[in-house]
Amino acid sequence: MAGEWRASTWGDEISLEYGKALRGHDQTEGRYRVFGSNGAIGWTSEPLAAGPGVILGRKGAYRGVEYSREPFFVIDTAYYVVPKTELDMRWLYYAIKHYKLGEVDDGSPIPSTTRAAVYMLDVDVPPPAEQRAIAHILGTLDDKIELNRRMSATLEAMARALFKSWFVDFDPVRAKMEGRDPGLPQALADLFPARLVDSELGEIPEGWGAKPIGGLAEIVGGSTPKTERAEYWEGGTHHWVTPKDLSGLSMPVLLNTERKITDAGLAQVSSGLLPAGTVLLSSRAPIGYLAIAEMPVAINQGFIGMKPRPGISNLFLLRWAAAAHDEIVSYANGSTFLEISKSAFRPILAVAPPTSIMDAFDRLSRPMYRKVVEHERESRTLAALRDTLLPKLISGELRVTEAEAFLKARDP
């Protein structure tokens, strides 16, 4: 390591300040973010600390590390970090992640990180200019990931709004009933009727149907091969999905799985290998994780898989399942945890539009979805690059000039 880096301890470099109790911290309104031990949990109107700042979880099994550009509030399950020396705050964020201060445990019955345990640990500190350069390299990658997330969130909101307008509120139909312009191109507006009629689902557009979801998609479940049988898992090449794979997704797109199974393992899964494009819904603990598999997958018993029948858009199924979440849960049962079975799921009724309107919805929403997939793929690549560079830059194994040359060669 270069001689200008100085050996120090965290106690000489930072002070960990306690957060404060805050009522109603889970509110959705307010200018300032509220952070707890494992991340952002709400908003408030008054900040506790100026930004930029770093938040370190204090209590709980998971104690995360967060960075806030803006002023923020920290509740009493977390610390906010105050530098004692000249430290770049974003470098500090990456250094705290690298040194895994969120995993420092004092051994008490309730997992927690104490200031004394952190302060005694060693840290190598680069000069301020190099701190800023390191933070810039890693921060640029994170900023692009965040930009992708925001763009995808906007596209997702647009797709959800389109589904709700057409298939929940029936806005084009109501507009025509009231003599208003539906706000659609004429050829598209002509596809919608000008009348609502009674059905098992209440009023729906004339000519549409109320059909069981089992008529719109083939409903399948999965299973788990015996975990102790090495021949089912070792060297596996088929993606095998559990609800855990969906729990951390920010968008309803599945690109990878934590585990893979072999051909022998796949033969033990009741539904076999489901094709790319299958809509996955977690059916227990909890009910409601949703994603479209972008590759063939096998699923465990915690899922309902929806394979679209001919003429049915998987995007329609995805949006329907999201909009019908509460109804789906109402069909669940169980003493230990709620679970909805395939037999209980199949008869649930859905509004089924004519093929022409189903196709029109797919044509409008498909480009949005494909852009989200593109964002997710790029963000995965950027995150892998960041995770490779972070330990090398923070430890001094890789110097800034070397990292810059590497990035330039990678993306000329």
C-alpha cells in the first residue's frame, strides 16, 4: 500500500451518534428520509442530520449501511456517522461497507453493534484527494444503477396505470358512454364498447367476459428435490426458483436464481422446466411476490406458475395478479402461514377482454417491460463491477489510476 495512506482506528476517525425516537416514522409524506437499522423506512418534515451522511444499523439481525445525499432523520435503532478527521462522506460509506461494520456484534442476546466494538477496529485511510477519487469511481456506478431504477419505476407505474385504466376502471368505455373523447387513437378507441353490462364481477364492458384465471393461464406448482441428494444439485445448470429469489427484486423481472439443479433434480420437480415468460407468484409466506421469468425455470412448492394460454399476454397476467392481490389472499388458508393452493387459485375470476384489446395492451406495454429488463440487466453488470472494484480500491490493492484505465478499456 502507498506510504501516504495512514493506519488508524475507527474510533480516531468517526463518531457514531445515536438516532432518536420518532412517532409516525413510517409516514409517506415529508421532505426528509427516515432511516432505521435496515434502511429507509419513511419520511418526516424535520431532519436530524445534515447531508450528505452515512447511516449504520445498530440493532437487529440485519444492520445495513446507507448513504443519503440530502438531510435525513435516523431513529433510535441506528447511528449516523460524524467524521472526526477530513473524510469524504461517500468514501466513508464505501469504507464502512468494506470493513463490514454492520456485522460487528457485541454478543448480546439481541444482535447489536456497539460503538466500543467499532471504535477499536483498524482502518487504513487514504489522503482526501484519493478518497474523493475512489468515491467518484464507485459512486458513478451506483448513480447509474439508481438512475436505471428510477427510470424502471416510472415505466412500471405507467404500465400499472394503463392496466388499471383499461381493465379495472374501464375509462375508455366510460368516456364513450358519457360522450367524451377516450383520449386514444381512433383505431384503438374503436376497439372499446360504449356500454357496461352486469356480470359475476359486477359491471364490465359489453362483449367482455368474466373468466377463471385457470382459463387464461395453465396454473402449475413445483416441488423441492431432496437437498441431501448431491446428484440433484452439484453442477446443476437449470435455474431453480424459491420465493427468496423474488424477495429482493425491485422490478418484476427474474434474471437469475441463487441455486441451480441438475437434470436428475429437474426430473423430481413436478412441473418440470417452465418456459421463459412464465409469470411467477409466491403462494405462501408471503403471498404476492411477482415476476416474469426471463429464462426457463423450475419452481419450488412456494409458487404458482402461470403459463399464458394462446392469445393471452403474460403482461396482462402479471398486472392482473398485482391488482388482484387482496382477492387472491382472501382465498388462502393455513394455520401456520397463509397459503393459496392451485385448486383455490384456478377458479378466481378475472375480466377477460377480447383478443384485439389484449393484443393492444401488449403492444403498448411490451416496450416498457423490455426497457425495464434492459435496465435490470445493465444494473446487474454494473453492480458486479462495483462489487469487484470496491474491496480493491478501499484496501489500496488497486489504485485510482489503474481503476480508471480499466473502466476506460471496458467502455471506450
